[in-house]
Amino acid sequence: MFIKILLTIIFLTVTVAVGVFSRKQARSVDGFVLGGRSVGPWLTAFAFGTSYFSAVVFVGYAGQFGWKYGLSSTWIGVGNAVIGSLLAWIILGRRTKLMTQHIESRTMPDFFGTRFNSQGLRVVASVIAFVFLIPYTAGVYKGISTLFEMGFGIPYEYCVIIMAILTAVYVILGGYKATAMNDFIQGVIMLFGIVVVIAAVLNTQGGLSAAVGKMAALPADGDADTQSGAFATLFGPDPWNLLGVVILTSLGTWGLPQMVGKFYSITDESAIRRGTIISTIFAFVVAGGCYFLGGFGRLFGMPPTLPNGKLDFDSIIPSMLATLPDIIIALVVLLVLSASMSTLASLVLTSSSTMTLDLIYRDKKSLPGEVEEGTIDDIVSEKVERRKVVIMRVLIVFFITISLMIALNPPTFIAQLMGISWGALAGAFLAPFMLGLYWKRVTTVSVWACFVWGVGITVINMLLGNPINPINCGAIAMLGGFVVVAIVSLFTPKLDKDYTNRIFECYK
């Protein structure tokens, strides 16, 4: 216990110290939200990866999908690396950086408002982002607190509150630059930690070969005669639902404001190329390792049953780790703490900046080539910038408080919380954002239609008691969004040609 407490105190002290160190760079809006658009490839790549993978993945997804699909759940991690990281950087990285800098966009709702010349889109997108980032944040709190409770014996409620306070402190102090620097430190811990944890867990089962052999001997649920050994096969007992999880967790990052925002802040195009490689390797190790580890969950006994009669999937990973030596458990706690605090920081920063810049303050910008009508006094402008930063800091506290209330009484499993969040956000944002970077023909009406589609199908499914699994519903929302935007764009009025051409000048 002394070792666990000591390592945790050192980690948290460093985290807060980074926030204090970065506070001078967080006085302006660009500094607080984007780190001055001068964040290098290593910090950006690690910020992308650590925001991607948190306790939601390590505790919620790895446990639940490892139980359902066995070793084939490793494909989720592979998909996260190839689709969620490599292709995301290749397809979105450069064009997002250039266009958002060209139109002076700081947030995803700001992008929609300027790219499609609609302040209404900007406002609605900011509300969607704020509302649906809350369940994701609650899921992260739940995951980290479950593991903290196992490692330290501290009641779940206290763990949630402590994590919320610590996250608020360093984000409020240092903004995005503090978040990115801490992400790098936390990412190194995650890379080292996942390798050590996998080795330790497999060692309890007699090594890799013995563990795989035990998995191969297990019958699949409900059909022991015909599907025996399915949990050790290449595609597992349920490949179609596995594919739905791969799509949601991999393609979903392309439409999440807290993920895409990383491309806004990177320094230049050469940094994007280096960041692509770093981010992909990071994802292969961390995501692949998490799901590979979760695939052995059935070797550690049946998880407890919840009051509603369902299995408590969120307890699977903690039960796998409970028998490990204290020093390994301490490393696990730091691993999940690192992953979760980086994700939480990204979520609360995205939410507060979106609400401040796109709902409370909606500055009208002039595109390159347009003549501005008058100027604002520099002193007044500086005061406004400082006021915006103050409001963002207040909203960080507000957002964390709401998420905390949900985390203290979570309505469902971590995986389902994330499915609802990712389904609505990526279902609404992914298609119009990606197509808006490449296709001049995307219309304002088509973006409205996609917002209704993504949020509508997710909310209706939730209100009907989830007749479609939230994970699969999220995947349907994302892929269907491309169809909605393409069809509606063909039959609705185009944006002014000159306006669109000025937007796309950045790619010349």
C-alpha cells in the first residue's frame, strides 16, 4: 500500500506541477484552447492517443468485449490503430490543419459555422457536443474509480470526486499545453504499463501458450457442442457484432471534437507526417494490448451479477488484476490514471471551449480576402480574450460537476455510456466534417440533416430501451451519415461559389 500511495502521489504532483508551469501560455484563447497552434508531433501524437484510450477502453471495453469475443477482441485494437489512428491522420490531419487555420476556426462547431456559413449550425453543434460529451466523461470516471477502489480500497464515491478535482486543477491552470505535456508523460506510463501488465497476467496462467490453450478449451455460450473453442479463433463466436464494435471505436474518432481538435494545434505539415507514425505505433501497443488482455477474462472466473441479473462486465478487468503483486497493481493504477486523466482533460477542455466560443461568444470572422468593417481597440480585445478564458475555466467546473453526478449514479455499463456518446457525436459530425474538407458541393441543409440523423437515431434508440445495441446503433449512425449528406447535398441549394472557393484556397 505504501508503494501504491507513493507512486500515485508522485504522479499527481508532477501532473499539477505541469499545469502550474504552463499557466503563462494559457492566458489567451488560442493559448488556452490550442496551445498557440505550435504543439509538436510527439506531444500531439501522444495527446491524440491518450485522449483516445482511457479507463473506458481498459476497464469497460476490454472487459466486456474480451468476455464476448475472446481473443478475437484484439481486432478492435488493430482497427483502432489502423482506422482510428493511421487513416485518421492521413485523411484528416493535413486538411484539417490547413482549413481550420485558414478560416481561424478553434472548435468543431466553429468549423461548421464558418465552412457552411451558418451561425445556427455553430450553435446547435456546440449544444450537441456539450450534451453528449457528458456520458462519455461519466464513463471515464466510472472506469477509473472502479480500478482505484480495487487498488486502494477507497470507496468508489470518494475516488470519483478526487479524480474530478485533480483533473479540474491542472486543466484550469494550464489549458491545452498543460494537457498535451501531461499526455506525453501519461502516454509513456501507458506504453510501459500495458506491456508489464500483460506479461504479469499471462504468467498467472502459465504463459502465453498455456493461456491460449485454456481459452481454446472453453465452450461458447449456449452451444457447447458446435462452437467449442470459438473464443480462441481468429474472428471469435460473433464476427458481425465484433465488426460493429470495430467501426464504432475506430471510425468514431474521426467525428469527435476532442480528437479532431488535436489537428488544429499541430505546428506544420512535416509534424503531421511524424505524428502519424508515432500515433499509430502508440495505438497498436496500447489498444491492441488492452483488448488482447481482455480476451483472457474468462480464465479468471465468472464476474458478479448486478441487481438486474446481468453480468457486471466492468468488474472483469479489476478481478483479473486483483491477484497480482502490489507493485504491479500500483503500475496498473498509474496506467489507468494516466489514460483517464488525459481523456478527461481533453473532454472538459473541448466542452468548455465549445460552449464559450460557439454559444456565449460568437465572434463574426472575416475570411481571407474579405475586408473587415472597422477594428477593435487592442486593449479592449485583450480584456475580452481574458474574459473568455475565465468563462471557459468556470464552465470546466460546471461540466465536471454534471459528469460527476452521472458517474456517482451511472445508468448503465461503461461501454454503453460510450456507445451513446460516440454514436450521437460521430453520427452527427463525422460525415459533414470529413466531406466538408474535401467536397465543395456539401450544402448547409445536408449538415442540418446529418445532425438530425445522428442525434435522432441515437436518442430514439435510447428512449425505446435500446432495441438496437448502442454500439451497433452508433456504427449505423456514423456510416448512415455519409449517405444522408451525399443525397441531401445533391438536391439542396449549393453555397455561394465565391465563398466556397475562398474556403478551399488553403489547399492551393
